[in-house]
Amino acid sequence: MIEHINDTKLSESETAGLFLLERSLDYVYSAALRAVALLGVADHLVDGPKTAAELAQLTEADESSLYRVLRLLATKEVFRQNESGQFELTAPAQHLRTDAPSSLRSGVLWVTDEVMWGSIGEIVRNVRGETFKKIHGMNFFEYWKERGVSSDGYDFHNAYDSFSNKENEFLVRNYDFPNGSTVVDVGGNLGALLLGILRRNPTLHGILFDQPHVVNRNRLGELGDDKRWEISPGDFFKSVPKNADFYMLKYVIHDWNDEDCIRILRNCREAMAPGGRVLVMDPVIPKGNTPHIGKLLDQLLIGVCEGGRERKEEEFRQLFARAGLRLNRVIDTGCHVSIIEAVAD
Ligand code: SAH
């Protein structure tokens, strides 16, 4: 029993010092999350709670270390220790299960992968002006193409599908597409967003546009209706499919500097049918000190995408204006990704 002999009230400065000390340790939570995702701990808890000893045996881990990792995560509602000392799944931990609908496991592995981890850990290099390309000899997308699928089963494309899928339903239910329209998902990766939109809007036609090696791996077959979609391999800096009514750009604009964004947006503007719309889907950075997931993602962009950034509403307005478009409205979807709708100017 620890005897509490010191109930001195902390000064403001002492409290602040401890606060900063704790902030400097925040990265430890991400590391612990990576460890349990790699070990597949959540999969072993589907049938019910288990002790650290049982989990260590199942995952070929050291019992004491695994216990300490789980004890930390339980302070953040990822796993919970019950009264008999066993660990059990919590609602957030359910998303780490490999078999969970749109599992976040590969998303967690990718966002904590050494290339992301290293970039964020030494972000000061980028802040001082070094680029991902200078450090790795190629840009971010070339890097992942070259690296392919890791031995732990993730690569950029399946991991980003897992990461980004957590927001898709918010986007799908907050935009009404007119019957019979054609929607292009520009840089649509494996097609999860388009799949959600086609499911909700049975009269829509969808075109998945991305790099050839990406669209070839698409998931659109899950719709069970091959007549309502097609794939279109290409380079959005050259051109995008013509004559569609909607051009969606989710997590695309945030990857690029203003000049590159204007090239992509102009290509959409030139291709779209009369009355067409561009739907940028990115976080919109709020004013002031408000916490926002977009401000975290923005840090990753400093490290990995030269010139990439999360933008404020005014910055979107200016980008659109330079691409012959006009910002029409910003739709708050209830998650950190908004729909920023633009029409021809
Ligand atoms: N829209 C998806 C993926 C965003 S990641 C989502 O929100 O989950 C950015 C996507 O842009 C990747 O799938 C990448 O393959 C694609 N991309 C990058 N450069 C491209 C280019 N020049 N032409 C077409 N697609 C490109």
C-alpha cells in the first residue's frame, strides 16, 4: 500500500511541466497499437477474454512484455482488463480484428510502418526543407509501388483502403446523387468509396480511375452487378474520363502542392459534362486551436508528400478559382472528412 504523504498542491508551472512530459510520450500509444496489430491479439479474443499468459502463448510473445503493452492500451479503451485480470475486446479493439467488416488492422500497420514512423519522428528534416524524394530517392507513391506487399500482408493500397474506409459511410450517406448520373472516383484506389455509393444509389454508374496497377486490384466485383461500373486506368495529371456528372477526389488533393492540384482540378473541369460537379473529399482545417484529425494527417503530409497539406476552406476556394471552378458548398459529414463541392465558374 502506497502511503500518500504528499498532498501539496502543484503550482501552475509544475502541472504544465508534467503535462509536457506526458505529451512527449504520446507516440508510445501508436507503437503499442502497432505491436498488438502485428501480433494479431484481437483475433485471439474473439471467443472471449484471455490472460496475458494465454495470449503470449498464442502469439509467441513474452508474457510480461505483452501484459505491459496491453495494460497501457487498456488505459485508452483499446482492450480492457476484467476483474479476474483477463484482457477482453472493447468496441475500438473490435476494429483490429482481421475478420471485422472493413478491418482497420492493415490501416494501423501502414500508418505506423517504419516509413511513416521515420518520417514523423524526424519531421524536423522536412520542416527544414528536405523532401521525401530526397531522403528515399523517389516520391511517396513510387516508393510504395516499388515496395509492394510486406510480409505482414499490407501495402499502401490495401492499407489505405482499410484506413480510409472508416469514413466512407459518412460520405456516402451525406450526398444525394441525382438518378442515373455517372460518377468518377479520381484516384479511387481499390474502389471502396465507389462501391458504397453504387450500393446506396442503385441507378448510378461508376468509373474507378487510378493508376493501372491499382485499378487492376479493384473490389468492385463485390457489387455483384458488372454493368454499373467500369475501371479506367490512367494518370490524372494527363486526363480523366470524359463527360461524367461527378468527379470525386477523396484524399487526393491533400497529397499535392497547389500547382499540381490545379492541374488535376482543371482536368476534371475540362472533362465534366455540362452542369457537372467536382467533389473534393478532404478534411477542412478549422480556425484557431480546435483539435482536428486533419491537423494530425497534415503532419504526416509534411513528411511524406512534398507540398501536400490539409487545407482551410479559403484555400480550397482559391484552388478552385484557379482551375475554372467555384466553391459551391462545404458539407459537414459528421466525421473529419468534408465534401467540398465545386461547380464550373
Ligand atoms: N481516394 C482513395 C485513395 C487516396 S490515396 C481514398 O480516399 O482512400 C491517393 C490515390 O491517388 C492512390 O490510390 C494513388 O494510386 C492515386 N494516384 C497517385 N498518383 C496518381 C496519378 N498520377 N494518376 C492517377 N492516380 C494517382
